[in-house]
Amino acid sequence: MTAIETTAPGTSRARPSFYLKYMVEPYLYLSPAIVLIALVMLVPLAIGISYAFQSVNLLRPFQTGWVGFENFQTLWSDRKFWLALTNTFWWTLGSIFFQFFLGLGLALLLNTQFHGKRLVQALVFLPWAVPTFLSALTWAWLFNPTIGPLPHWLAAVGILSEPFNILGDPNLAMWGPVTANVWFGIPFFAITLLAALQSIPGELYEAAEIDGATVWQSFTKITLPFLAPMIAITVMLRTIWIANFADLIFVMTGGGPANSTQILSTYIFTTAFRKLDFGYASAIAVALLGLLLLYAVILLVLRRKLVKI
Amino acid sequence: MSALRQSSPLAVTGKYLALAFYVGFALFPLYWLAKIAVTPDKLIFTEGTALIPSRFTFENFRTVLLATDFLAYFRNSLIVSLGTAAITTCIAAAAGYAFSRFDFRGKRLVVAVMLITQMFPLLMIIAPIYKIVAAVGLLNSLTSLIIVYTAFNIPFATFLMQSFFDGIPKDLEEAGMIDGCTRFQALRKIILPLTLPGLGATLGFIFTAAWSELLFALMLINSNDTMTFPVGLLTFVSKFSVDWGQMMAAGVLALVPSCLFFLFIQRYLVQGLTSGAVKG
């Protein structure tokens, strides 16, 4: 008679060698990824945070060392920082608003039947594939009255008094990068929302129609509730992504004129790249990171309060 | 949803108008880029804002290719993007396979770390990376760019590859393993051939991402020999800001590889953007 093997709860029943193999094997596949991410992203991240509390300026190589919260004190009284913070808010809000609604419209259109659908789909998604530096340059050129038509068109419909470059006007400049960003970002929302739309069972719409629902009713009672989770997650992630997104503004205006388009991420980059003041750049970056974390936490708490699942 | 409904002619017209608006908005800037690129220099100031130029020329392309360094920039960018795409895809395929097929201690932590790396401001590490790269003597080298881009793209590529592996039934490799394959053999002989389209799509996504990266390249490269296309184009723009035709011809050239890869990965866009979710 053989005794039934029993093991204490929590320990494995499998042979030790097998168990070890099963626990270790996934890490064999993962190790290159983990090592690279740790070396190229996590270690520099830790160093970057530590820079925020140091004086690291390549132009003044002999004044290095720990300075405590000095960088943050400078930041607090830095008028440019607060301006950049306000600009970040408007840049993100403006971009996400138009990207989302235009993207939703496009997704709804692409979810219907029409002639030449495959071609249309390829063409409207194309801006997503255009390299960002090129989108930025192209839009900057479009806003240039010498070679671009936009100032002339805007003047013709009476939005501008005369055809001038709005990228040079502190009051209007932010619209330039926002337009480019909307152009570039519509495909992202359209694609993700289209995927969600296609997962809604068609019978629901048939049932609604038989019950006499209008198009608007089936949109608000079926489509929107089904899309809501996808909308919540994409808008949240996209907001963070746009707030971090410096390329367009850096290429189009470099933050100017008079810092009217300077957002936090471009401010970080110009401080590090042009002034080589790594300590101060890292302090701004830590502030931005803190704000984004705060935003994420608020959203998660709200979600828990509002969504009762 | 309008499949069942009798649509009024007005609604149909409206729909096609809306579609035309979207197509026009998407294509117009690219059309303008190509238009200025083929406009002869002499005509730019007289009819720069006309919809169609009265004469065409390929002179600008010839100048850009033969008289400037753009061919070298193009080659550098190609090396960086292809290198990044190839290495990232290999590493991410292995990692994605681990996520898809194993349930192991620490998995949640690794996934969480990967997600977080997609969300913090990447610019935060631009200064430390510059210092590290300078310390190991790799400034102005394409190798440093390949390593940095590879690390940046691994998390997204891993999630993408995981979604492809998830689509392949586990039974297939289990059958192989019962028949005496080791797991690695099963992976190589059964799973990899099935996931070739997935590998191709990942390659395409990473190529496009690496092709358009600008800020880290600006920081890490300042010698003319190793400039990537974005850095070269930006330098050119700030130096010769009135050579409109040439700048735009260079822009059109930068667009070509992206468009080719876009055609290639178009079918996988939905999967790519929903599994990555955070990637632009």
C-alpha cells in the first residue's frame, strides 16, 4: 500500500527541480527585457530624481553637489514655470477635446457601410504614421504666410485681420501645435474607439429599432454605455501622454513667442538641452511627475466612487 | 447600425460630406508638403499659396539627394530604426511569450513596472542618459541610440507580442511537448511560424516609432556624420530656412519609409493601439 503524499499548505507538491524550473524559466525569457529596462530606464530615473536635489550644470562643472530643495525653491518663484504649467493645462485640454470628439465622429462613421471603406480607412489613419517632427514642420509651414495657405484662408473668412503667422502671435500661437496634435491624434482615438464599437453586439440595435428607438436614443442608451470604459481608459492615458509630449511644440515654436507655448515638457527639454542645467531640468521633471501622479490618483478614486461594479 | 434603417438621402449626403472632410483634413498637409517640394524655386514666392503649381520640377529632390548630407542622414536613420526594430522584436517576443504562457511569482510586478515606464515623462531621464552615455564614451554613436530606443520600446512591443501569443492556442505547443519536444523546440518549431505576422507587425510599429524619435537623438548626437534624419532635417531648417523646396523635398523623403511600413502594419493597427493603449 502506498502512502498518499501530502504536503503542507503553501509548499509545492511538484518535484523541487521541476518547481524551480517552472519558476525560473519565465525569467530566462524575460531577462533581456528586464535588464535593458532596468539599466536604461529605471536606473536613470533614480539618478534623474536625485539630480533634482543637486546642482548639475555642464556649463559650471565645478559647482556640483547636493543642494537640498534649492532647485524647488527656485522653481516655486520661477514665473516661467507657472506659465508653463498653465500652458500645459490648455495644451492638454485643447488637444484631447478635439482629438476625442473628432476621433469619436470618425469611429462612428467608419462603423457604418459605405463605398471605398478600406481606402478611406487607410487614408484617414495615415497621419498617425507621419513622423512627429515632420508633422510639426509641415504644420509650421502651413501656418507660414509665404508658402502656406492657412493664414490667407483664415483672413478670408475673417478670423484674422490680415494673413500673418499665428505662430508668431503670443495670444494665438498655442493653436498651431494644438492643430497639429489634433491632426496627428485623431487616428489613435478613431482606431481604439472603432475597435470598441465593433465589439457591441448588433442585435441590441435591432431590438432597439423594433422597439421604436430613435437613432439618438440607441446612441445614448446602447453605444455610449458600451464605449464608456474604453473612453475612460483611453482619455486618461492619452492625457498623460499629451502632457508629456514635447516634440510638436519644440519643433513648431520652441516654446515661443515669449514662452506663450512653453509647456512643462518643452521647458524640461530646453533647460536640459540648451542651458545644460540638468539639476533644474530634473526638478521641473519631478514636479511634472508629481502632478501626473496626482491626476492619476484623483481619476482612480473618482472611478471607484462613480463606477459601482 | 444604419444597415437596417432606411437612410434618407440627406443623411447619406451628410455622411459622405463628413467622410470627405476627414479625408481632406488628413491628406491636405501631406499634399501641401509634396506640392511645395515639386514647385520650382522661382515660382514659390509668386504662387506659393496656389493650390496647384503651374510647373513641376524634381530639381529639389536632386539637390537634396546629391548636394546635401541627407543621404547619409537617411542611412543613419535606417540603421538605427532597423537595428532598434530587430533587437526590440526579438527581446519583446521572448518577454511576451513569458507573459502569455507562464504564471509566475513576480509577474504582476514586472507588468506594473513595464506599464509605469510608459507613463512617466521620458524627458525626465534625458539628462541622466546623456551623462551615462557620455561616461561610457558613446556620444555621437548610433549604438547608443539603438540601445536607448530599444529599451524605450520594449514594454509596448512586449504587450503587443503577448496579445499575438494569446491568440495562439496553448494546446498546439502542449501537443508538441507531449510528443517529446522541449518547450524551446515547441516555441521555435510550432509557435514562431504561426506568429510571424505578429513579429512583422511589431517590427513595423517599432520601426515607425524609432524613425520619428527626435529629442533623444538631438541630445545624444551632434556630429554631422551620425545625425539621424530628424536631427539633420531640423539642423537644415534652422540653417537654410528659406530653401523651402529643398526642405520639403527632404520631408517627403522622410515620409517614404514611414508610409511603406504603415501600409504593411495597417491591418494590425487596432491590435497594436489597443494592446499598447498608451503608445502614440
